[in-house]
Amino acid sequence: MMGSSHALSGAAVWLGGTWALAQFADYHQTPLQIAVGTAVCAGGALLPDLDMSGRVTRGQGGATVAHTFGRVSLFTAEVVEKVSHAIYTATRTRRDPRRTNGHRTFTHTIPFTVGIGFLTTWACTQGGKWAVLGILFFMLGLALRGLFGQFAEHAGWIPITLVSGGAAYLTYLYLPADRGYPMLGVAVGVGCFVHLLGDFVTNAGVPLLWPLPVGRRMWRMIGVPNVLSVSVGGKVETVLLRGLFTLVCLAAAAALIGPAVLARFTTGT
Ligand SMILES: [Zn+2]
């Protein structure tokens, strides 16, 4: 899937889940928590593709996510790709093909998804102010890049960096640590998992069962059968799926915010 579809799917899953939690489990969140969770989940849904490196010196190539903060994120993608490739090479069996790059390997596994979620919460609760600010800044930047792709491409990385910096600071000021920080980790983890599902339905598949060996292969790519798979950037993705994600976002947001808005209008009459 393309970056913008991944981000939109992350936002849809988070908003839909938030609505379901409020509706069926009586778990309610403040508008700020909902907004931040949605953004972080959308950003998290781009994170696994940070394993696709481009050309740092020319500022080209890489996935959407690698362009969020200009050359800095392109360089990060380079490092993530190399580390992923090293993990692949170190853990592959003789039946796994040799690879020349690390795309769709370690960052596309369940252990990465769960690990990055725990790591986020741990860093926020243990790392103090700068860790929280750094994580918020990074994740909100990814969300902006993913959700407002066309604008971001035009405007470049500087406005994204400034806006996510400001939003991160405000969020830091108003987000309660006790409920907010565990929520950030969950949002990052859920976002990554939604990304895996998105790649799962495209032709290439993901190493969903790693590190469990399947047929003496550690890195078997698992996806839906080819006849059912969605081609990247095709009509099914850009029209049908994106339309569906947008609809879920709007419906869930309306259901979550609607009653409060109605109450405000009806009180005093
Ligand atoms: Zn991917």
C-alpha cells in the first residue's frame, strides 16, 4: 500500500476502536487523547516502511515516511534498512533466499510491532520530558506526512517539522502521563500492526510468523492469494479502501464528538 493509505488505515482503526471502547466497554477518552492517539496510530502505520532506504545524498528514493524530516529521516531509513538486513541475514535458513536489502523484513514482524509499542511507553514513562517530546514530535510528523501527503510533498519537510514540533509541545503540556503514556505505546504498536495487515493484502505479503519457522524457512512471506490481493496504488486501494477508511474515520469521529456537541447546543434551551 502507499504511505497515505497506510496512515489513513491507522487513523480509521484507532478512531473505530476508540468508539467501540466507549460504546461497549465504557472506556472514555478526552478529545485531546482521541486526537493524539489517532495521529500517533496513523504515524505508527507508516513506521515499518522506514526500512526502505533511498539516496541520502541526493534526497531521493525511500518510502513516504523516509521523507518526513528531510535528509535526517532518509539517513534513519538507511540505518533501519541496514539493521533489518543484518537481522535477516543472521536468522535466515538455507531455504530463505539471499537478499540485497532489508525492506519488508524485521520491521514487518509481530515481535517488532509489540516491541516498539512497549519501548515507546517505557521511554515515555522513564525518559522524562525530552523523551516524550521527541517521540511525540517524531510520530506527529509521520502522521502529518502520511495524512497530508500531497501538501507535504509540495511544502517539503520544513513546515512538517515546525507544525509537529508545536503540536508535540502542546500535547506534552496537556496530555496526562498516567493514561496518556501507555496509550502512546499502544497507538504506535497498533499502527504498526495495521501496517502489516495493509501489506498482507498486497501481492508481496509480510513475514507474519517470524521467528516461527514455516517449512524450514524463517522468513516466509505470507499474504492473501494472488487473485484476491490488492495491487499497490491501484483503483481498489486508492478509491475503495481509502474511501472506506475515510468513511470509518468520519463516522467514528461524529459518533464520538456528536453527543458532546449536541449537549452543548441543547443545554440552556
Ligand atoms: Zn510495508
